[in-house]
Amino acid sequence: MTKDQVLKSKIKSIFILEDDGSLPIGNGPDVTVVDQKEFNNHFKKYDFFHSNHSPKKMGQFFLYEKLLDGRYKSNKPHDHELFYPKLGLYLNALPCDQTIEVEWVDYRRTWEWNTKYDYEYDGKPYKNYIGELPTEIERLPLWDDSLLVYGVWDSMPNWKQLRQAYERTWWFHRTSDELRDLQLNRLLK
């Protein structure tokens, strides 16, 4: 596969359609119907602007989910597109119109060092690892789109810290009772 094909195949996202009680049954396999009130409460708690977990200084690691507004950008019946949680390294927040544009770099994932892509140079085929591509700065103006932040650390978090942050994400959504039981089990072991 080419570089673009490999990168496209690794993008994980779900389409979220907020249920206000008037949805027909059968919205398709790629659309997740969520309770509007529950999702809005989750959003308010972890939104970049309102969260206690938002990065403030350059160099902080943070676990985030990118939430893109999809109401006017697609022919699919969804309100938002939610991407799989990632670990980022915060760089900066720039003023942009009446909001800010956040800049960060995604931490390299293990699959990037295990996956090769095909390319051609001087008429000869070659293979290269995705992990050897130049790092790109991610940017997102927080106007209609959002970042949901679940944890911030001044140094690289260990797997226990990351696991707890992943458990708070919408991607691995659990009820507050389930989260409480997980925390109690963790303390009792």
C-alpha cells in the first residue's frame, strides 16, 4: 500500500448522532446514536475550554479526542465525528478570530514503527516505515470543532495513568457507576 492508503486505513472514528427522542430506528453501522443529555454533560466536563485537564504550557503531554462538527460538512446523518483518543504534546494556543487555534504534535504510536509503505524512487520500488515520516504539527481552531481532554502530564505518563485517562474517554464510554466500580476495584487490589 502507498503512504496515503496506510494512513487512511489507520484513522479510527465514529459518527455521533445525538438522540433527542425523535430518531427513526436503523441509522446505519457507522453511526452511533447517543443520548443527547448524557453526551452534552460529558462534553461540558472534558471540553478544552472548561476542563481542569487542559494543557497550559508548552511540552505538556495530554490525552485527547478530536470532535469535529459534521452537521454541515457531510451527506451522512451525523452531528459529530469523534476520533480515537491520542496522546499529544502541547505546543501553543494562538488567537484566531473570536477563539483560539490549538497546536500540538501527536506522540508516535507503536504501529507506525511496525508498518511499511511502498514508494518509488528513480523507477525502483522501495519500502519505508511510517514512523520515519516527518512529524507534522496538528492544528485545530476551537470554533465548531473541539478537543476533549482527559489528562495532562508534565512528563510522559506511565501505563497506569494512561489507562485511567482512557477510561474517561467517550470512545470507551462507561456509566458513572461502572467507573466507580473500576476505581474501587483498583483501590482494593
